[in-house]
Amino acid sequence: MKHLWTGMLLAGCLGLSTQVAAEDVGGERKSCQAITISTTPETRATLRPIFHTRQVLDLNLSVVFPSDRQFLAGETIVLRFFTPTGHIYQEMTIPVGLPGTTPRERELTGYPFPVAEATPRERFLRTEAGGEWILAVAAPPLPIAGTSITNNSLYGVWRAEAWSQGSSRACQVSFQIAP
């Protein structure tokens, strides 16, 4: 069954809508629709995806899925950040808990300590066509202040890309980090 979802890239995400086909065919999992970015969990959408390092300590990202997406026990999302020159800056694996359960910590390959699960939360996403219910999985914050981003002047247009387990394509967003 094929669904066409329109997701709005929120705070810091160009303010344009994007369309990604979400499929559940032949065992393939529905891919994410978008990545939202904010400087605080309550930040509203902006048309200027520019984050100034003098004003921002870290960025909060959420990976958006269709509201009917079924998560499996043990599922993960891989989130990658790319510098303005296209080099990978950081990769993090986010363990996803099942909706309605208490988040716990899980052991992940390559991580020295257990990692806290992120539980999908149902939210209403405002779009140009009105809006829709979605599931959002919050990622750990991306620190900006006092990191190699500011220490090495890694300013320019960055890209974040999210890969959900079992999906053949990623969703991505570009944003700018400025001094």
C-alpha cells in the first residue's frame, strides 16, 4: 500500500514542504518523512534555517514518521551529520522504544555504555494544506557551542540525514550554522 505524505520542515529547515513516498511493500519499512530542527523543544517554524553560534548552545532534532508507522522491538535510527564540505561530522544510533512503553536503556554495538531509548510521540504537524498527525522520534541534541564546530569555524550549510531500520532511503534536511 502506498501513501503520499507531505511533511513540513520545521524550525531551521528552509520552511519548504517536502514529499516523500512512504511504503510498506515487500517487507520494507515506511521511511521517515522529514527531520525537524529547533533550538529548544518549543521553538516555532522559521523561514530562515540559520543558527548563529553566538545564540545557540545546541540543536534539537526529531525524525518524523507517518502516524501509522509501526515500530518493532529493537529498532534503531541512524542519524548522520555532514559538514559544509561534505565530510561526516558525527553519526549516532538512536534506539527506538515502542509507543506507550517506559523508555529504557539498551546496549548498542560500538557504544561503551547503554543508550536511552527515544519513544515515538504523536504530534500534529502543521502543513501548507492544514496539517496531519505524525510520529516524532527525538534525537539527542547536537552540541554547537564549545565544540569543534565553533573551535574550527565549521560554518556554512550542513546536512543531517536519518536512516530508519529496514528502509531503503533516508530523509534529510539542510541548515546553516553561522558565527
